[in-house]
Amino acid sequence: MKLPRIFLYALIIIFPLVLIIFYHNFSCISADAFDLNKYIHPAKYWKKFDNNEVQCLLCPFKCILNEGQRGHCRVRVNIGGKLYSLVYGRVCSKNTDPIEKKPVFHMLPGTTAYSIATPGCNLRCKFCQNWQISQSSPEEVSAEYLSPEDVVQNAIKLNCKSIAYTYSEPVVFYEYVLDTAKLAKKNGLRNILVTAGFINPDPLKELLQYFDVIKVDLKGFNEKFYEEVVDGDLQVVLNTLLTIKKNSNIIIEIVNLVVPGLNDSFDDVKKMCKWIKENLGSDTPLFFSRFYPNYKLRNLPETPVLTLEKCRDIALKEGLNYVYIGNVFGHPAESTYCPNCKKVLVQRLGYSILSNNIVKGKCKFCGKEIPGIWE
């Protein structure tokens, strides 16, 4: 029996569409993505209980895991009464980025950072811009294996001056970060950690000796916001900042993504700026970045530029010297200004450097020393 012509037309149209959808959904996942064994690596910072239970001690969640169970981060697992990472070398994103994209403004402006990430995160930010990798299990994301040696050699070949551990949350690929950072340092490369700061003190202290800049996302200054929107704890992040400050000379740069109606209280902004000045110092770079609708907060509007400018004014009045506005292309507050003579030190346009007036670590106009790594 012949099919009616309309059904034949429908098959001709629909079948290719089905193939396209199938290809799109599955071709983006490499064969390696399903090979978990390839990326298994012994984890650091855990303890064992009876009955093969283990407790991860890397971050404040301190997950207690039965055999075969994964942690809150999705990437640490109990296998045979031992804790393992599932993402050692499991690189799901690699790029040669302008260092300004991190953003890092007080180290080697105009250079590039070889930037890597593996899947997973120990937080659940509803506004995450990289949720496709941070909020996924390892086997759900396309990946390739890169050893620490591969990463360092790639960075050198591409003439990058630094390696950035970024995009998702480097805390959850801790062992890989640690080994790569050690090797990078031996080879004369700088290391940048881009993190939300949700980590316990002991593993953090072990990392510090290998890093030059730690860029911390201080997502707000309100415990309710952290609990409801981030699934985290503000005090933990503040303790992380204090630990870095107390135990190292690492450059700390802080980013605050200003989300309309959720963390844009000017009272909270003032409290945050006061805390930064009192605990980290007035020379701590601070970015107020513009929110764009993403992930679970697509219903919210973009942050008004006027709100960002008001936040910056508050920070300057509280005594912070280096306050930036991020995610607003061409805004004057992308640039670095001398806190003494007020002249432009590093003029930026997006990720481009138009001029650099820092000479031997000092303002070339008035001679004031500018904190950072400039050469």
C-alpha cells in the first residue's frame, strides 16, 4: 500500500532534522568523555571511616561518601574506600586569553594566559555564565586529556606568560591544578587561580606557594544571597581571603558581579568595601561587573551602568584605590588610574591595552609605586 504523498513529504523533511538533532546532541561528546578511567587520579585531603566510607576535606561541604558515591562537586568519588578525582587532566575548555579577560589587571597587562578548565563545581550559582561545564558531571562534557606537561608546553609554545585555572571552579580539580602550577613555576610561567574561594584552609595554603594572582569572585556581601542564590557561605569566602592575605604576598583581585535586585544593595556594597579595606588593604583591586541574563536568572535585566558607577563611587569614597567596572566595553573605569596624581596608568579598551604608563612598577608621571607585577 502506497503512503499518501503528504506523509512522504513529511518524512523527507523530518528525517534529516532528526539526524541533525541527534548529531548535535552527541557529536559534541567525544569518545574520551565516556572513559572515566582515563582521568581517575588519587585525591588529596580526605579521611577514611569504617565500612569503606570516606570524607572529603577539600572544601567546606566535607562530603561523607559511601562506596561509589560522588561528592557535591560531582567529580570526586569513593572507589574501594579511597577518594579519587575523576577530572585529572580532563580538559573541557582550553584557550589563549588576554589576561584582562580573567579579569586580572595588576599583572603583566597586554599578555596572554593559557586558560584551562575541567568539568564540575562545588557551588550552584544561579547566574553562572559557564554552567554548561560547571554544572555538569564529567561524562556529560566533551573532553581531552592534557597532562600537566602538555599544559605547560602548550603555554610556552603559544608564548603565554601565565596559566589560568578558570572557567569552572579550579578547587574541584585541585590535584591537577597543584601539579600543573608546580611545573609551570619551574618553567618560569606565572600562575593565576580564578575561584569562588570555597575551599578549606589547609589545601588552600598548599596552593599559595605556586601562585602569583588569585582572582576571587566575592559574589555578594549578604549571607542570605549566598545561601539562596549561590548555595555557599559568605564567611567561608571571607576566611579564604584572609588566609591568602595572611600566608602569602599573592596579588588578590576581587570581582563582584552585581545582580539586579539580589546583591545590589548599596548598604551591602559599602560594608563589603569597608571590609576589603580593613582586612586586605586599600590597594586591593576590586571589579564591579555587569550581570547579563544567564542560566537560571534569565528573567532578570542587565545591570544598569548607573548602578555599577554608584558602586564604584562608594568603593572610592571608602578608600579603595583601584576600582574597576567590568563587562561594559569602553567604559573609562576599565582603565587603571594613579591614586596620587589621578592620571591614566593603563588605558584599556575591552581586552586591548592602548597605553601603559607604569615604568619599573611606578607611575611615570608622579613616581608613586603601583602594586602589581608589571614586568
